[in-house]
Amino acid sequence: MNDGPVRAATAHAIPVNPIAEGIARAVLQNFPHTLCFHCLAAEQGIKEHDARAAALVLIARDHFDVVRRICHSCQRTEESLVSEKGVES
């Protein structure tokens, strides 16, 4: 049984879960400031691992990236999730 041509997976085909939506909203609202994953997770009331997992979804579909920046909250230089407009060094 052939269902027609196989469609290539696109970035827009990846569903976004509520955690990823909350992370994206927080990153965009804090721009141009960044938060490390520890502080971003604490702000969202989730585990750091879950914040990093949500970041992978955002990187794959919504033009986000991980960079090293000074965290606006804890002042440590750590990995931070930024939107495409915040990637310039």
C-alpha cells in the first residue's frame, strides 16, 4: 500500500510542548539579557535537565541557539539559550 510520496520532515513539523513555549517566552522577554539554564529553569519552576531538553526543540525549529554569556541573574558565565536576534557577539 503506497500513500504517495514521503514528505520530508521539516523543522515546523516538530510539535512544541508547553515547557518549550514557556522557555521561549522567557528568553524573548528577557532579551537582551540572558539567563543560564540553571536560572532559566528556576524561573520556570522546572529542572535544569527539562529546560535543556526544551531548548533542543527550540534550536531545531525556532531559530534559537546556545551561547556562553554572563547570566543576568547569577552573574556567572554559563551556557544560555538565546533567540536568533541575540546570537551576535
